[in-house]
Amino acid sequence: MSNESIKEKIRKCLNVAAEGSGAAEGEMRRALEYARTLMHRHGLSEDEVQVTDDPQSHDEVAAVADALEYKQEHTQSIGSNLSNWEVTLIHAICELVGTVQWYRNGRTERRNPETGTLLFWKGKTVQAQRLTLYGPVEDVEDARELISEWQLTIVALARMKYGGALQGSGRNYAEGFASAVYSQVTAMRRKEETEMERLAEGGDLDLPRLAEGTDSAAIVLRDRGSALALVNSVNLMTAKKEAGTKFLEDDCGIKLQKGGKRSYGGHYDPSARAAGRADGAKANVSHSRKPKLGGGA
């Protein structure tokens, strides 16, 4: 067996532990022990066989992002005006998907739900604000579907408990629900940032370690592999957002300006808002960024 073949075999053993993809703790430990045995037998150091343990370069990440197809896709507000809770919800979903951004240009159009049937109220068509999502094709489509599902779920809960979601206590309930969903998403992002800091210089996982004869070696390598995957994922997410902005400006001729502040005046029912936050906190926002709708129905 050639020296390079031996190195490759050792790398594969280390990958089993580093990735931790379904391997039991005992299997991870045995893989590390076998890797150490081979290294000792053939006089190889960790530096000579260690798998790549650096995040992907900026150029590598940018190349992946640039190779994707980007698009714009429209969705709508529930009413003729875009509610504050809908803005919060859309921000939450875009943050959850990670690669999609949005804007509105103040255009009002006929409300046209997913069924394609126009809605009427007192003999007139219901009006809605046009909202535009942009980013990678599949991500934009996912975000649009999620926004629509969340809107309808929140409206259904607010209507059941307070008679509606666009004014009065029902609106406060919807605001509470959306803010709780947004809080969950931002908490996920903070957790990711903490994990990334562990991999940074001086962090717990800044150097690969093999703890001789202990289970902790497998855990260290597994955690480092997970942290590296997270760093690459977040960096790619950022690159996709940058590419989406470039697509909007270069291909669509649209350069966005920062919007104004939102107004939170009007009726305020603290108990309804608290009820909304309680139900929103129960909503299942998964780390896979494919949330299942929930809440205290």
C-alpha cells in the first residue's frame, strides 16, 4: 500500500469522527484509534494526514453563489395596507431562509389568493399591497409559500380569538405572534454566531485535537466538523444575498433605498399582544429553515 493510500485511509477514519454523520460514539472512537495506530505504524504526523479544516475561501463561496439562478417573485399583504405584524413576519421568514430579501414599492393591486380567486367585500374587490421577494429561485419560492402560510395561520388564529387580524385587539395579537416568531429566528442566528466564534482564532475549536485514549477526541472532531459546516453554510448564505442584490441592480435595474420607520400607534391591547406572543412562541421554527406552523389554536 502506497504512502498516499495510507494517508487517505487515515483521513477517512478522521472524517467518520469529524462529521459524526450517524456514527455511534463507539464507532467514532474506534475510527480515531485506528487512525492513531496507522499514524504511529507509518510514522505520520497529524499535519501530514489532517483533513482540510479551514472554511471555504471567499472565491469558492462566491463561485457557488454566482452559479445559481436568481429571480423576483411577488406576494401580497392581507389588507390594503401592509400591517406592522406582516412586516415583522416577512423579516422573520427571510431571515429564516437566509438568502431571500424583499421590498415594496407602494403598489396596490387586487387581492388574489393562492386559489387564483379574487376576493370581494361589499361588492368591491379586496385590495392588497404588492410585495416582491428576490434571491435564488428555489429559496424565493420557499419563502413565498412560507409567508403565505404564516399569514393565513395568524389571521385564522386572530379571527378566532378576536374577530380579525388587521385592527383592534386582533391586530395586537397578530403583532405579538409575529414578534415571537421573529425572536425565535434571531435566537437561532445568535446560537449560530456563538458556534462560529468557537471556531475563530482563540476559540475552543480553533485547532484540531486528538485526545489520546478518550471519548472527548471524537466529540472535539465532530464538533469541529459541525462548526466548519456551519461557517461554510453561513458564508454561502451571505454570498447568495449579495448575489441577489447584484441581480436586482444589474438584471432588473432596481436599486433599493432604505425605507422609513413603521408606525405603531392606534389601539393597544397588552393582553392580546401577550396572548399572541405566547402562541407564537409555540410555533415550530425548525433549524432546517422549513418551519411547521403551530400555535395555540
